[in-house]
Amino acid sequence: MPQNCLSFENQEQLRVLFGCQDEYLKQVRERVGVQVVVRGGELRLSGSPEQIATGYKVLNELKAVVRRHGELYPTEVDRILTRHMEPVVDRAHPDASLREKAGSSGTHSLHQRPSLPRSDRPGLNGGAMEDTQIDLHEKARTVKPRTSGQERYVQAIRGNDLVFCIGPAGTGKTYLAVAMALHALRTEQVRKIVLVRPAVEAGEKLGFLPGDMLAKVNPYLRPLLDALADMVTFEQVKRYMENDVIEILPLAFMRGRTLNETFIILDEAQNTTVTQMKMFLTRMGERSKIVVTGDPTQIDLPPSVRSGLYDAVERLRGIPGVEAIELSGQDIVRHRLVREIVRAYDDEDKTSHSSHPSRRK
């Protein structure tokens, strides 16, 4: 069959591939520049030779996903498009704009905070990421790291009992940690998953919130639940929570507990104080694993309060079983615009924000 033509077994496959209101097809047309025409159960491509070649690869890969899973998600479409559209040099070098934030805003300066392993190095397996894919044991679903930084992150979680991961929004810090937790639970490495977040208002006063205590803190914990629900069915999540196999709670509720055989994730850790971080880390019991994630650009603590995340990385450096990973703008895998948004704000931070050394020192 010519490389400008793809055939499909039925109209349902085409419907899934196109997406709601042809959303996915429009993305392919706009980002690749190729023209796509439907003729019965066949797609015909037109454009320059380069556009046709790239469009064929993208659509053929999307077709394979549809045939294998019977569904297609926006993140999968964006991942495939990004991988085929970005120059190799872009993925091979660090995001300089993110790493030049010295003195920009609070904890942004890398040379004034703990030196973490760089995520732009080649993958641990010669660049191949097959060995770091995460089997969720949910209808043959797997989660795969999409960048070398994410690959190093997954390897760090597998090889250590305490992992810190620092990086900007959209780098998969929380998502990959939740995937690893589900894998550990379903392979009986742990008996329980505990997902934790500090309840800190993000720059605005929320005022009175109705409901009981759990209803009041639910807005803070929702991102963790969203990541979980993206990997297993709502009914399964509900059963896990009803049976106390998965617990989602604010950081303050961790005080006084000891968690054995538990995979514990602390999200948004940049908003913990030194005292809170010490309390949290000492909850670790036998055969447990902790992953701590944080975004240095989204600190909501008062300027005079030191972040417990960076304090912990400094204090625990060099201890066997503890590893710290830093993800950069090159590891952003959310919507294609997120990387540009992060860069735009980073450029503004360089000139308009003063540093807050009290958060680092």
C-alpha cells in the first residue's frame, strides 16, 4: 500500500481516531501540515513529501493504539505528535531557559540549592525506555516514561526507598509516582497506597468551605485522585478507598502514624515547612517506600519560611537508599503549549522577581 494511504477495518476505528468533533484529526493536520481526506474506510494524505511521511507515521501509530486498546486519549495523541514533530536536538539537550533562573524567584536558582542529577542525560538503557515501562495490570495498560528524565525518575523509584523529584508543571512527577504505586500494590510489594498533600492556599484566600473535614480538604487532594482515576476505573478506585487500600489525606493527618508495607506519595512538597517534612518522612515503616514531589516555581509559603523540600534534600544527601531527581522543561509532556508557557514565565521571572534566600538556606 502507498505511504500516503491508510485503511481501517471499520468506521468505529476512524471515529475513535478522529476524536470528538474531529479534535485529534485537526491536531494532526495543524501540527504536521498534511492534508487528510477520508474515502470510505481509507485515509489519503497529501502535502510535501516530508509532511506525508510524518503524517503517515503519526496516523499509523495512532491507528495501532486504537486497534490495541479501542480508545485514544488526548495525552497519547499529544505524545505521539510531539515525538514525531520535535527535532532530535531539542530532546537531547537541557532546557537552558529553565536552568538559568538563578536569583529569579525564591527557590528557582539551581546553583543556590541542592545539586540534583540532571534529567537530560541519555537513558539508563542506551536511550531505550522499554525496561522502565510500568505495568498497571489493568486491562493490559502500561505507563511509559516519555523522556530520559522520566526514565531516570522511574529507575530511581525502583532502586530506592526514598526519592525526591523536583520539576516544573507537566513533567509527570505525580503521574509516574502514582503509576509506580499502583504497580507495587498489584504486584503485592506493598499492601497500601497513601497519597498526601499539604493543604496550603495557592495565593488566594478561599474563606469558609462548607462540609465536614474531608469535604473541606478535597480541593487540595483532587489532583492526586485525578491521576489515580486516569489509570484504573472509578469503581476500582472506590473499592480501594472503601477498603482502606488507598488513602488520600492532607499532610496534617499523618502525625503520629507509622505506615508499614505502604507506598507513600507526598505531592506539592515545596509547600511543606521543615518541621512538617521531618514529621512526614519519619512516618515510614518497614518495607515502605516514599516519593516526594515538588515544583520550585509554585511555592505558596510566606517568603520568610524555608521550604522543607529543599531542606530535606540537603540534609539527606549521600544517605544510601535516598535519591533526588530533577526534571526540566525538556521533560514536560502535558499539552504542547505548557512547555512554552513555562518558558515564557521563566523569562519574566529573570527580570521581575527578587529571590527569597530564606526558603533555601
